[in-house]
Amino acid sequence: MASNRHLSRIIAFQTLYEQEFVAKKVPGHETDKQDRLADILDRNYQEFSKALEGREFIDQLVWGIKENGDKIDAIIVPAAPEWPIEQIALIDLIILRLGIFELLFAKEVPPKVAINEAVELAKAFGGPNSSKFVNGVLGTVYRASDVYNPEDDKKRDNKK
């Protein structure tokens, strides 16, 4: 199940990235975002459907991020004050949106898992410093949220 969710996150990431990339780079594609996103999601799901148990988690991520995108971006702004949204690499931005959605909106997985999964995506798809950036922003968001548990920090500090 865990590897299935990891693959689902990759598919959601790739779907959201492709949709945003095309909307920004190809003139005239910003108007049909919703239909295009559904088409991209269908295509990406079909490509990996044999390795997945279902599509519910992918749909939850993709449509949840699209529905809450403005709220999520508003959370990123104070957590990364040195990096305005438009200056964050698109790959890192999509990964941050995924991590924040799982951390604060979906709340299905423990915060540590949501952050770790986002960091792993950043290592796989981002630049050399992406994983550190994603980890730092998500850690800041987590500590400022209502899901924050100071005991998590104590457990981590005791392991050092």
C-alpha cells in the first residue's frame, strides 16, 4: 500500500506539473484548464493503472490541490519569505502544494510521512537543493499549523 501511495503521489505530481507547465508555456491553453487537467490525469492514470489498486488517492490529491490552490499558495508565501511564488521553480512549487495539501487539508497520513514523501519527490524530480528547500518550507508550515505536535520535535532530537 505504501509503494502504491508513493506511485500515486508521483502520478499526481506529474499531472499537476504538466497542466501548469502547458498553461504557462503554450498560448491559448490557460482557458480550458479543468478539461485539460482531467485529460492529463486520465492519460497518466492509464499508463500506470496496472501497478495501482485504484485511483481514489490520486483524484483526492489532484482535485484537492486544484480546489484549494489559492489557500495553499497563501500558506507558502509566509513560509518562504525569500522566495515569492512566481520565483519558486515550478517543480518545487507543485511538490510544496502536494505536501501542504496532505499535511493540512487531507490529514490522512502522519505529518512526518507527508513531509518525507514531499522531500523524496523533490530528491527525485527537483534540483540539487530542492529537497532542502521543500523540507524547510514544509517544516515551517507544520510548526505553524494546528496539527503541530511539539512531541515530534522531542522524539527527533532524542534520536540525534
